[in-house]
Amino acid sequence: SVNKMVDTRECTKPTSMNSFRGIRHSKFRHVYGKGARKDQCYENVLITQKSHDTAACAANPKFVATVVEVAGGGAFIVLPLEKTGRIEASFPKVTGHAGPVTDIKWCPFNDNVIASASDDCTIKLWHIPDGGLKVPLTEPVADLQAHQRRVTQIEWHPTAEHVLFSAGYDYQILVWNTCKKSIIQAIDIHTDVIYSMSINRNGSLIATTCRDKRLRIIDPRSGKLLQEGICHEGSKACKVVYLGDTGMVFTTGFSHFSDRQYAVWDEKDLSSPLALEAIDSSCSILTPFYDHDTRVVFVAGKGDGNIRYYEITPSPPYCHFLSQYMSSEPQRGLGIMPKRGCKVNLCEIFRFYKLHASKAICEPINMIVPRKV
């Protein structure tokens, strides 16, 4: 029978490089993406048209927040998770920044607190009441000012409450105590614009990519540079994400010939990548998202309609292509739901909130692994 023949082939040891090697076993080979129905999307959300590389969307088990287009200054809208359908134009927004909002991140310790970064060189913390806003919010609970140029990215510390990291065009990473509104550490070792930063699971290390094409591993407590190496050689931005507690980092970037690539690195040796593969020849910047529980990394580009996903393993070749979610609608950005907000009883392992590039829609996309329930 066909099944018996496939099983026999998988068990047969190859006698040469050209022999049949069988199919690699994986629990997540058949993961698939499921887009939401129209009534489960958030419609009439006027998504920002600014060209920042950040996601412009953030979600938690209570709310989904999206940076929106406004005439002056910067603003974002916070919607209760259950408020799907068409959003009225008069829905109250979070305003208060003097420049466009570049990044928003929910606090992992308090689902009612969100931080926002802006072109106006400030980071602001906002408290969102349960049930959402009834009137526009203009007064932040904290206003953090120290950067000399625009703030492009913010990240909360994963294990220490009231600790926030911010990166700006002044080549600095600042570590904040948001409770005291003071700076704990100023990391001033970059020589050019910081493209992205990622923090490992316990907050003891930061990985960064920079315009000088270097990948760096930094100790945030001392501010010292631990490792440094040449990342992708292309002229466009590189992105980085820490691969949980594996001791590895994952980067996306471009080759000398402008092909999109991914690479896997050992955090203790950045002299050469553990794995380096070309993806395609598209021009948009790829952003990686990592699921610590399944060791699956999702890769999506601004302007693409697809989301690729790979499985990470501790041994060569380290990164295995699984499949991709395909859509005819390109994305302007993607927000992700923390695992505690996913419906794991329905076999959902990850959830994206896709901002459509051509429509005023925020669409949930569920990544599901087929299992008997």
C-alpha cells in the first residue's frame, strides 16, 4: 500500500547524498492560519500612514490598540477585544503626543497600562479603564523625557515590573524605572541608528541590530557590550528576535544583492551565523515573531500578504521551514496576542492582528495546529 511504502522509505537509511531522506518529524508541520470573518474584524480604523517599521498595533487579553492617522500630533485608539464590527469615527482616542506615535506596547504585568513612543522624543504611559475609553484620554500617568531625538522602539522587561527599555535616533538605549520616572541605565555604545532590539526571556541580555550592519549582545545591568558581529550585508534594515532560552537569536535582513534573508546566531559567538538562508527577492523589511512554547518563529513583511513560519531546533540546520499563511490582502503591520490571551483549548498557538494596507481594517488571524479536541 501507499502508506506502507512511505513508512518503509522513511525508515531506510540513505546510502548516498542523493538518496531519499524521508520527511522530518514535527508536531507543527500542519499549522495553518485562519483569518477572521468580517463581523469579527475591527472596521473603519484609520490606520496610520507613517512609514515607521514598527507594528503600529498591540494586543492583550483585554484590548487591542492601533496607531491611527490624525491631523496633528500623534494618537492611537484602544478597543475592547469584544468590540468588533464597524468603529464609529467619533470613538475616543488616546492623544497627547506632539508628534506621530512610533511604537506602542502593553505592560505584561498590568493589562490596563500601555506605553507609547513618539517622534516628539518622549515616552508616555497611559491607564486604560476596564471597558475602554468613554472620552478622549489626554493626560498620561507618566511622561518620560530624556531622548534627544525621536524614540523608535520600546520594550517592557519580561520579568521585572516597572522596567521599560527605549531606543531612539540619538543612538541610545535607555532603561527606565517607570514608577520613579527615572533612568536606571543609559546604554551608549551604538554608533548609528538602532533598527531593532529584543530582550531574552529573563531580561538579562539585549540583542540589537543597527544601521552599521552589526548585531550586538548587551548586558543591560552594566551597559557593557558582550558580543558583536557583522549581521546581514544589505543596505536596508535588519530585525532581531531572541529565541527564548535556546541561547540563540534570529535575524532577518538583506544580502549584498538585496535578497531577503534570515540567519540564526549563537549569542556567545557572533563571528559567523549558525544558519543563513535566502528567502526571496522582495523589497519589504521582514519582522520576526517568536513563540517560546512551540519554538516556532513567524516572519512577515510590510506590504506582503503572507506570513511564513519556521521551527527552531537546537541542532543543525537549526531552522526548518514549515509552511506559510497566504492572503490576497497586503499588511501594513502586525500586532500579536500574548499566549495567555490565546484560545489554547481550541488548539490556537499564536494570534496576529493584521492591519490591512489598502483598507481601514484590523483583522485577527488565528494560527492553529490541527489536533483532536
